[in-house]
Amino acid sequence: MLSSCLLLATLATTFLVTAVDCDRFLGQTPFRAYASRSAAPGTALYQFLAQDNGLTNYTLVSGGYPFTLNEATGVLRTKTYFPRSGPSWYELEVRATDAGKQQLTATINVTITPEWVLAPALEHYSYTATVTENAALQNNLYFFPAVTGTRITVVRGFSLRPAQITNHQYRIVAGNRGDDLTIDSNGVLSSGKALDRERTSTYHLVVRYTDGVAVISVPVNITVADVNDNFPAFSQDLFTYSLSENSAVDRTIAILNAVDRDAGENGTVTYSIGDFNNCSYLNVDPVSGALVITAPPNYERWPTCTLVVVGKDGGTPPLSAKAIVSVVLSNVDDECPKFVNSEYNVGISWNSSRPPS
């Protein structure tokens, strides 16, 4: 199977795209290239590259004239001069096939510009991309490796000048918070650090391209997708409450709220009673975390009690936290005095000659 897929584009330089999954090329579709109508035969336009231990060949499926594709290297070049009155654009389809006969296809639109157009061109007027955050947990239960250098997307610039330009340059000139992202000389935008969505969830970049003569800029918007890398957290480990034993059933004692910094289901916390509970008159609402009296408390039976409340998020796998709840009941005069026996017999000594006074 195509284990790693790349697309390289060039017009007097090389532009690299790498794929996260082999069912697509990294980059913003539709893929586009620009060439001057005066481009000479043999001018390199794109290079398609699907990496699979080098066992890949490339086929131009449709739209071949006036282009040629090297089956071994994937380099797309002009085959002849473009006709003076020919089409203003061409649509090409390229297929990459690995040794296991798995296939990946890509379509590219090649726009032919008039000879008098000299300003550089960009593949798109704006770019959007999504990258998953690369955050590491500092515990041994669940781990995401802190990855840097993850390729996110590619900004492609094209020089339309007659002479082939070799000093193409790309630079991020705005929006790069914390210098978290980098862009190389081929326009590949990558993470320079481990990205953390909880720190920065979006980047609104401005990327500047120059062909060595002229300069052009383009907005690039990056969204950092969430990973379930944060545990729910209660505000404290131990909660202590005082309660009168005549407290009403269905009364809420407190709201036990656990905060999870992740997004969506990863940050949605549900609550339950944990593996220890000798407060049989209490329960916790699974949605709100409300600690509720479900039976009449009885001081004479439970003057104090303890239970464990668990907050668990909806991620896969879920992450959880625990809090201990201690409840102290205060006594209420709710018991009538009782004699030990219902009848008492007492013997009295009495002298009949002296009546009791």
C-alpha cells in the first residue's frame, strides 16, 4: 500500500507536499500550476512523488498533450511549445501505483499565462488547513508523543518570467504566535514545535513569496484539532460538608464540577460514584455533578461518611479524575425519651408503728 504520499511541484524550483494519509495528497485542492505560454520544451512544471520504498511508478492518465511525465521520477514537463492559439489551461490526471498495485490519483490544472504576464502567481488566493495537536501527557497512563516537524500544508508560488528563477523564497511575516510554525524554501509549512490546541487553537498567517524579483503574499489559516490529552480536574482533592440529619430528600448539597480543557466530547465530563461509598443516602447527578440527598440522613446510623466521586471525559480512551467527599451530620433532637422497661417494681421497708411522714 502507498505508505507515504508526496507531491512536488516545480517551475524553475521544487515545491513539496506530503500526505498524512495515502488516500490524498497534502495540500489544498484543486492542485494548480502556472506556466508562461513562451515556456520552452522540457520546462519542469510539477513533480509527483508517492513514497513507498521507491517502488512506485507514475502514469499520465489523461490530458497528456503537450506534457510528458517521467514514469520513474514523476517529473511533469512541457513536451513542446504551447500553441499560440491553444487552450489557456489544461487538466491532467496522474496515477501513482506501488508494487502492491495500490493506486493514488491526483488532478492538476495547468494555467497558461500570456507572455507579457511577469508577476509571480500563487496556487491559491488563500489557504486553509487542519493539523492535530501534538501534546504529551506527563504520566504513564496515556501518552501522545510531542511531535515537531509535522507537515501541515504547502504554499506554492510560480515564477512566470522567461528565465528560470532559482532563488524562490517563502517567509511567514505575520500571525506565527510563539514561532510555532515554520516554512521552508519549498513552501512546506510545518510545525516547528509541539502544537497545543489549549494554548493556540488557530493561526492566521500571512506568507510572503518572492521569485527573486517580485513579491506576493497570501493568507494561510491553520486550525489545530483537539486530542484528548487533558484530564478532568476537580478544584480540590477533598470536599467536606456539614449536614443536618433532618435535611430533605432531593436537596442538593453541592455541585462537584470537574473542568476538562479539551474540546467537544474530549472535554465533556460525566460523573459517577466511585469504588468507595458509605454514604448510602447520597448520589451524584451524571451530567451536572450535583451531590443530592436520595434518602433521609440518620445521625444515629451515619454520623460521618465518605464517598469517592469520579469525573470522566468522553474521549477515546477516556481520561478521569477522582475527588473524595466527606460528610459530617449534626444531631437533631428527633428521638423521644424511652424508659428501658415498661414496668418497675421497687421494694420499700416500712415500720407499722411509725407511719411514714
